[in-house]
Amino acid sequence: MTTYKQLNRDLQDLRCQCPGSPRGENMAEAAVITAVGRNKKSIKVGDTVKYVNSDTISRVTEIKKDEQGNVWVLLESTGLWYKEETLEPTELKVKEKIERELTPEELEERFRRQREAMQTFDVGKAGGGGAGG
């Protein structure tokens, strides 16, 4: 059985040579491919879309078509490929991540809160379907 990670790796390695292409570019570079989202609206590179299973909002960075004719869309925020029918165009804005280093005080506070949360968690009250119960 093929997993999504394997499929994503295979798609990233996929290089469909265009017949008669002097430069040997792949299909995505030779022709503009437009995907059709879940709501039947077109999706193109640069558009903002929402992945319907997790509500992830991201920009489209690439679109490819595989040998079976399935259209796959690469999202900027996850770096993963998604089938076109699992996405829908949106007017929502992509949240830009501002990366900065935490100060020692901020790190200490974060660890303190996590430690307190773990201490208040009562394992005896956690239910589950495990064996032996």
C-alpha cells in the first residue's frame, strides 16, 4: 500500500519530459496547469487555497499532473502535494509566520506552563480502549 509520504516523494521526483522540448523541462514548466478545486473553481499557482480536511490555508507553489491524469497541488506551508479535489480557493489571507528567537525568560515560562499542565493531568481518569482493561 502506498502512503501519502511515499506518493509525495514520488511526485516530487516525477519528471515528465515534454516531447520535442529542447531544454528538457518538465511538464509543469512547459505548460501552465490549472487545477479544479472541490467547489469546481479553478486553482492556479500563487492562489490561496484551503485544504478541506484540516482547514489549512496556504499558497499554491506548484501544480503537476501524474501519468494517470490526476492533478496534484503543492502547498507552500506544508511542502506536501494534495489532490485538487481536496482544496478550495479562498479569500482568506495566509498568516505569515514571524520567526524569532525566544528569550531565556520566555523559554523558562513556556516550560513552567507545560510542567504545570502535565502535573495537573490525572492518568487514572484517562480512558482508552487498550488491552487489559
